[in-house]
Amino acid sequence: MDLDERIQRRQRRGDEPRLVREYESLSPVAHVAEPSDRGPVFERLLDHLEPVFDGNLPPNAYLYGPFGCGKSAVVTALFARLARLPTETRPVIHTSTRAAEPTSPGFVYLDMRATTSEFAFYRSVLDALVEESIPKDGISTEEVRARLHRRLGSSRTGIVVAVDHVTDPGSIDTDDLVALFAGLPSNVSWLAIGRADPSATRLVEYTATSIHVERYRRQPLVDVLMQRSSMGLAPQALEHTLARQIAEWAAGNAHDALAVLFVAADRASDEGRTRLTEGDVAAATAEMPRPAISLGRVLALPANEQLVLRALTELRPEDRVSVGRTTEAVSAAPTVDLSPGTVRRFLYEMAEAGIVERVQTDGNDGRGRPPSRIEFPFPPTVFRRLYDLDR
């Protein structure tokens, strides 16, 4: 579809009811201010963070649970609220001389999927504490770490850093993460968030407690779907029966349930309908790989890799029957200004990281290894739409 056709389609829909009001509210990687059915988890986290209300740092901790159970949603919501507490109970840390010393610690959240180096780690912590922007280049890691130590050196209360996605597939090595923690000032405590059981990670050697988050039960997951539907879709767009169907299919994984809702809504919208049908849900579940990887990993890729992946999602299956054929097709896309060699390298790197999958085919002619077709371990419709909305 060319640009004129896209504009004309919007013009034709100008007076029509719209099914999708806000894709962001449907996104599996977006978090709401009030996550559903996570009250007990909030309470356990607040129990752990209780010392901050007396101006003290809590000990280090590890929050863990399976993919899609809402760990990130809970932590981002809670830390956002704690960071907005009134000045008399949780003052903002300023960059210059303070009129009053903070009476409780500050709060910083880091997503380790987007924090891929020692420099990025310390820069992200420092950037969250000061008003001026910290440069992303032209400054050494040692200088950034020194500025962070100076910044917190005069703070009596320090900060609590939530470090998310630390034991997920493709995440930072535990020993490297421990070394990063060791480089933080002494008045910093951390909350690590990951999937691995405490018995499977060395992180718990440095923590005082571990907090478990269970999978969503079916009815609470239905509530999550209905909440997101009310935020992102037209009224009555999603029937409870369909929400229950999605929740049962997702088996407690909110990420996958929301991805199905997203794909189903996108399909219904493209067909000009204002309500989802069983056919939409069936098509959406058919698009979902089992198991799927987190779309957050995909959207955290560097810009050029996302560009290649976006072009890849437009290819026909016959153009993905081998790495060579895929390289040719992606390199020929008008949106891709990269050499075939670079495209091929990205494909191999993404396959190695589990962002795409290479599935061996039966096309071996007896000379060398059989070709591998490229498949997606995530729903391409969701990535495609979110990528385009962000551009």
C-alpha cells in the first residue's frame, strides 16, 4: 500500500466508528499505573521496602517469577509511585546544593535489555538522578562512575535501584552483573528482577530475601484483558467470553494474552469491524508461537537490527526459505539502506540471540549443510505495528 492509499483509507474512515483507540494500551510491553490482581505482590514488596519510610535503605532482594506474570508491571508502577511521594516524605534529589536533605531514599528503575554495557549501566543510574542529560559518548566509564559516586557521596539516604530482566534469556551474565553492583556507591541497595528460581542464580548470595510472583489465574487475567480493552478499544469491543477464551489459551501469561488481544484487534480493525470475533481470536492465537519470546527483547534491539527485522516481517514465506534468500529480499527492500553483508550478519546474530529462529528445511542437495528458513518466535503483527507507531 502506497502513501496515497494510506491517506485515502484514513479519509474514508474519518466518519466511521474506530475499533482501536490506542494501540499503546493494548501493547504487551506497556505497563499500566494500577496492575490488576497484584495486590499481594505489592504488599510483599512494600514489606521489603518498609525501611525507606524511616529514611533507611532496605537490604538487597530478588523478585522472581515466570514470563508474563507481571513482575515488571508491579515494579515500574510501585517505583513510579514512590518517586512521586510528597517532598516531606520523599524529596527529589537535585543536582545542585539542596535546601533540605532528603528524608528517604530515591528510586531508580533500569531495564537491562536496553542497558548492555558497563558504561550504559552507570550512565543510566546517574542520568536518573540528575536534571542535566548525561552524554552517551565522549565520556569514559570511569568518569561516569566517579560522577555517580560524587553525586551520592553527600546523600545520607542513598537510592534503591530496581534492575529488571537480569535472569531472562539473553540477559547479562550473573558474574558481570555482580561486578556492576560492586561498582555502585555503598549507599545503594538493589532489587533484581528475573525469571530464574533463586536456587538457579548466584544473585541470592548477595540478597537478604527473595520474593516470588505467581502466574496469573484465569479470572484475574480476564480482568487484565478487559481493563486493557476498555483503555484501548471501542466500548463493548471485547466480549467476556472471548476474554475468557484468550485467558485460558494464555495459561497465566499476560504478555501472550495481550499479544493475542493486540493481533485480534488489529485484524478486526483492518477489516472495518468495531467488535472482535472468534475468528479474530483464532487467527491471533494461530500467529502466536509457543513458546514466544518477549516483545520487549525485540523492541530493545539497536535501530538497524529493528530495521532489518521490520523488513523481514513483510517477506512472503517463500522469501524466507534460506538465509541467503532472506538476505537478498531484505537488502532489496526500499526501507533498508544496508549492505547485504550487514543484513546477513544481523540475521545470524539475531538467530544466535534467539530473536529469530533458523529452522532446517528439506532442500539439501547433498552439498554442505541444508538451508534454514527464518521463522519468528514472536507475533510479527505486534512488532510491525509498534515499530511503525514509534517512527
